[in-house]
Amino acid sequence: MGYMLEGSTGAWEIVVGLEIHAQVISKSKLFSGASATYGGAPNAHVSFVDAGFPGMLPVINQECVAQAVRTGLGLQAQINLMSRFDRKNYFYADLPNGYQISQFAHPIVGTGVVEIELQDGSIKHIGITRLHLEQDAGKSMHDQHPSKSVIDLNRAGVALMEIVSEPDIRSPEEAGAYVRKIRQILRYLGTCDGNMEEGSMRADVNVSVRKPGEAFRTRCEIKNVNSVRFVMHAVEAEAQRQISVWESGGEVVQETRLYDPARGETRSMRSKEDAHDYRYFPEPDLLPLVLDEAWMAKLKSNLPELPDEKRRRFCAQYGITFYDAGVLVADQTTADFYESVAKGRDARLAANWVSGDFFAALNRTGTSIETSPVSAAALGELLDLIGDKTINGRIAKDVFELMVETGKMPGAIVEEKGLRQVTDTGAIEAAVAAVLAANPDKVAEYKSGKDKLFGFFVGQVMKATQGKGNPALVNEIVKAQLG
């Protein structure tokens, strides 16, 4: 059943569907040659097509089409060999043409499915209804001048993929997991950078509530939510609002709302338009989009390994847990880093070091894998020094800290600081004998049955060897001398 909210009349179920607008990674815009890169001086990346000059004709950008197809394949979705562009007519100051070129009746990508993982480790499948291509509008800014609004058309005409989910999401947690998963897939594919703070990925959140077993009730759409956290908060806040409307005998009206993170609530924006309000009709300046099967097959064969496949392979190939594999495939860079550390080594130990000490060091120093002072080769060398018993696991932690501080290779640090593990039996026997001789009372207690003191003797010997004694050897010799 999933997550239920309690109202005064009992439990209510949340129903959520998401529309994600993802900006396509391409050098130029969907229908013009103007630059599609983020930033730039206001109105610097604008061609006559983007500015809506009369007589200008759109020309489809093949790379944007390829990116939409790659994304469709990554969402395990149906690719439509024939699709069509439509005009969506509405008037807004940052839309110079008075219409947006979008896809309505015949999108480029049809139904697909995405696998999300919930906190309890369970897997759920969320249906994808469609993915269509459209151009973005410009940006109106109302805080740049005391009495005027200003408009930047740099974003106008940039290619967007709108990814529409089925209303299969049943909780704030599922909504958050879904957005994170879509972002992860897009980043793996290289089709959208997923930077929600720059606006290159935004979500429209459709929320309704119902009593369990009922048909769907009226939904409201919360526009342009720009972080995973806000998506989750918006679902919760809007569901609570609708429950109180229904429970007080009111009717939820279908409308568009905005989420206000400062107040943690949604606010009405406008009543919801239907498709007929936009007067969609086929775009007369563009022919239907027909894809060549051979071209599509080539795109498919060049797709990277996607996160779900990679995670399953990591479990099978490296014998690590499903949870650990999930952490390591979170993004492509982490997965590649782990694989180069694990190659030809103890893969489980590698997973523990990467997701443990290494991640902790990145957090502490505010660095990323790309800027980390410890490279995959350096961490691999540290594991080799543990593996061939040059150092023990205890000393390895100290060496790692010095690697983070100095950026030096572990071998050099071990030589410089004289940290080689003591595996000389004679030296360890002498240290054990000295510890036992210095603690006759503890030895007597141990022999009268206080087994717990064994750890004390081992600790004292490790201290005497400055932590460099081989732990297995120390244990063995302490046991022999006490026996």
C-alpha cells in the first residue's frame, strides 16, 4: 500500500506523477545554430529563429534527436520511428513567437520503466508514459529593476526533454528516489547534466490524494520544483493541504500551484489549462521526424553500461553487497574509481576503503574524486602494502591520513616514517616476554580464568611495537607464552 497520511477521517493515500524537464546536452539549440551553453551575457546566445523574427524557419538539430533516443533507450522505452512536432500556442513575454514547438500527439519516445530503490532496500518499478522534445522559453526576471521586468532569451530555443511518469508514485520518498534515479540515468548517458540548481533539470509535480481503493481524485500540479528535497517537501505539503480540503467538505480544484520552500507550503498560481486551451496543431514549418533503424541501432550499440546493469555486475564480479554496489555506482566517476582500485585486488576490501575512509576524506577536505589528493593508483598501492603484509590494517589508516595531507604515494610514506610491519618473530617474542614480565599480577589473573585479559596483553605488545607488529603473529606468540 505504501505511505499513508492520517487525516481526521482515517488514512489517505498519496498519488504522484512527475514531469521532468531535462535540458539536452548539445552545443546548439533545438532548431537554431545559437549556442546552448549555460550562462553568457544576457541575450548573447540568440539567433533570429530564437528571437521569433518573421520568416525564420526552424531546422532540427540531429544531435538533440540522438540524445532523446539515447535517453529513451536508457529508460527501456519504446522509440517511435515516426514522430511529429506540434505548436503549443500561448502568450508570454519570454516566448517571442507566441508559441512553443513541442510534441503532443506523436512523441519521439513512448512507454518505458524505471527501477527505484527505497530505504528499506525494496525495489519498485515506475512507469514512464512518454518522453517528448520541445524548446525552452526565455527567462523573465522581476528582481533586476525597481519597476520593470527584464528578459533574457539565452535559454529560448534550448532543447528540453520532457519525461512524463505514470501516476505510480505513492510517497514523498518514492518521488525523491525517482528524481534521483532519472538524474543518475541522464548523467550516465551524458544526455543532461542534471544540475537542478542551474535549472537544467526541473520537475512539475502532480499530486492527488484518495481513500485506499478509490478511483483517482482531482490532481494539482506544482510547477518548476528545482531540488530533490523540495520535490519531497512539495508532495507532503500539497497532500496535507488536499486532505484538509476534502475533510472539511470542500472540493480540490484542478489548478497550477507553486511551492514556497521558505514557508513549506504550496500556493495557487492559476487554474489548470487543458490541451485544447493551447490550440495544439502540427508545426507547419517542420516535416514529421522519421528515424532510420540502422542509425538507431548504432546509437543503441554505443550506449554506456547503465547504473542498474553496472550494480548487478559489481555484485557478481566483485562479490560485494547489493547495498555497497549501489553506493559505488551512484555516479560514473565513483564507479570507474572503484574499478581501478579493485582490479586484481581484494574487491571487498577495496569497496570498504572507497566507501569508508576515502569518501570520508573527500567530505572532510571538501574535494571531489577529480580533485582528490589520493588517486586510484595511490589507494590501490596502499591495498597492495596491506596485502603483502608490509603494513597492517591499523597502520594503513595512519598512512592514508598522511596521503590525504601530503598527496604522497603510500610506499614513500612507509619508508620515510619507518612504518613497515614487524614480522620478525624474534623481535615480537622479546616484546611479548617484556610485557608479561612487567605485568606478573595480570598474568596470574589470566591464568586463574580471566580470559578477557588476553586483549590487554596484545594491546600492550602492539603499543611496544608502535602498532607495527603483525597482529596475527602477536596473537600467536602471546598465546604461546601465556600457555
